[in-house]
Amino acid sequence: MARSKRVNATHHIELCACSHCEADFNAAKRMSDALNTYIHGLREHLFELRDKWMAFRLSDGTSDGVLYDSKRDAVRHQDDEFRCAYISFRNILGGASPQECVRVLNFTRDAYDAGFRLADPDDVHGGPDVAPTTAQMDAQQGAVIAVIKPELMRLMGLGVN
């Protein structure tokens, strides 16, 4: 899936007006809204929800709205499994922010672009789950701080060097 070169959307997602960041943030907002709707709507059934999966389109963050019993089921029900990110509720029962979702979408896009096969309809588990490295997470967080820190210093009247 060829994409245009995009900036690291987590670097200044809420302070930037560029089209890349706006599109990524809108997709992430749709994704977090869908996840949080299920989490809050099924609050009494979190034990069952923790084992469910959802598929989200990388292009716009939309979902088919189906809760799947496994990643494999989610992968098998997509028209093109490489155009989606697959999310388990297991580690997000407290909710998901748009900032977290933009990281997932960008990481999944980058993994597919680099040739990783995260979705595999023939794998009993639906394909491997790859986590970002500590260096990747530090780079994302560092980029956010580099953009936000001068703005905070300006607001506090400390001046910016």
C-alpha cells in the first residue's frame, strides 16, 4: 500500500494544522470513539469484552462495528486484511485516546509498508502481534515534548530559546 510521505503525526497532533496530521487525528478520533463506545456501553460485561477484537481501516479509522471473538475472525472478515489495524480490548479496558490510536494506526501502516505481515487469515491466531520498540516510543514521546515544551514555556511567560 503506497502512501505519501507523512510526518510523524504524534509529534504535534493537536497543535498542527497540516493535512497529514489532521487526517491522521480524524482517523484516530473515529477509532477511539468506536472503542470507547463499546467499553462504556458494555461496562457490566468487561470480562467478556476483554477477549474481543475489532478491525479498523487504516485509511480513515472506521470500523465495521463488529466485535470479533478472535483476531483471526477479524482478519478473515475484511475485504483486504492489509488495510486494517486489529485491536484487542485486553489492554484498553480503561479507554483509548485519539493520541494512542494515532500511534497504533501509524505503527501498523509503517509495519505494512516495511513488509511485515501483521494480519494472516491462515494463522490460528490471525497473525503476529508486533509491539513498538522502546526507542520508537521514546522518539514519539520526545517529539511531542519538543513541540509542546516551547508552547508551554511561552504560556508560562518563561520565553523560548
